[in-house]
Amino acid sequence: MEAISDYDLFEPLAYLQEYYADIGAENRALFRFLTGALRDVPAGATMLDFGGGPTLYAAIAAAPHVSAMHLTDYSEANLSEVRRWLAADPHAFDWRDITRAILRLEGLPAGPADVAAREALTRQRVTRVSRCDAKALCPLEEAAAAYDLLVTNFCLEAAAGDLDEWRRCMCAVLAYLRPGGRLVLSAVRGAASYPVGHRSFLAVRLFDRDLAALLGDLGFLRDTMAISSEPADRPGRPYEGIMLATAVKGPGEARS
């Protein structure tokens, strides 16, 4: 299957079925990472989820820790899927199993009423859903102040065409994080592409060293950086695994 980069052909429900219909080792590692990374976010923080696709797991995990969340993506089809879930459309993807898993990782009760309460809180905390474009001079469609928390999952290595463009995209997107703010990032490790339904989409081949070097260059504090990896949990996937990273942005000027 030849990999493509045309995200107008991206199918949200095919992606969600491919990666989030069950909770394998990759997802368990991802959700464990998110719950740990978000645990001590300062009260009242504002969060940007950049390029979240049709997913809601980051918002579900972050909802108790932030006052407002802005969810963004390049694809209008992805944004429509997000809006369907926010509107409690019965045809939207069902996140209840993942909400339950996140609650359990947080050490909280995870019965039906608890799941419903967390999802209601998530819908309350989302105050904006809008388009973004990592390759644009101004990646956010709507003007925004600097955020306290910036989350981006499996986005920029898929948006960029090569390593240099990935660096430029990272520089542009992470500029939305205020000094002292926290980055929470996951990325595909050692990828050539990733499958979605009957299509495959290109991805930049990244490793931990690429991410660590760039975050240092962009002014993130080296003693706050934590990067770990989890191997791919299904044979035949065209990537080695996933990278999970957190870092705090320093007060000085970053070098692009």
C-alpha cells in the first residue's frame, strides 16, 4: 500500500476503529502517561490540544485539571466528529471504555455514573473547537493568547513532509505555549507511515534524540524533559512504537 499525505482523504471513524476500538499495550501506556503528566497541572490552566484529530482521550484526561480546553485539527471531518461527541450525538464514537480506563488509572471510581460525570465535565471544559494548520505561518485559525498547557498527540510527525519541516512546525506550534508552561506530547517512533482503514499516511521518521535536541533548541528546560518509548503492540505496523514526552518551557528566547 502506497502511503499518501492528502488529509482530505482521512476517514475519522476508520482511524478511531484502527487505534481506539480496544485498549492494547500502546493505549495503556499512552493513557498512563497522560494521567501522570496532567496530575499536577496548576489549577485554572488553559489547554490547547493541537491537531488532536477526531480523538477525545486527551480532553477526557485533562478535564479535571484545567479551566478551559481548545481543541483543534486541520481536517474538517475530524472536527465534525469531535463536535458530534460534544453534542452527545448517539452516532459519535463511543469513548466510554477509554474514559473508564482513564478513571481507573487515576485511582478513581469508574462505574457508569462516574464515566458519565467525567464525560459531562469534559464537554463543559471544551470552550473552542477550531481549525489549525501546522504548516501555516500562524498555525491557529483563531487568535489566541499563550497557553499554560499544550498537548499534541501523533500530529506533527504526520503533518510534516520531512525532518526539517517537522522542526519548523514544532517551532511554530510550541510558540503558543507560555514561558513556564508545560508540553505534553506523544509521537510515532521510527515511522515510515501509519495505516488508516484501506489507506496509509506518510510520517516523518523520528527518534527520541530528535525530539530531545529540538526541545532544547526551542528553550525547554533540559532538567524538566522526560521522554520514554513504548513498542508497537501489533505486528506489521510500519512504525517501531510511540514516544511520550513532557517538558517545561523556559523563560528565555528559544533558538529555532
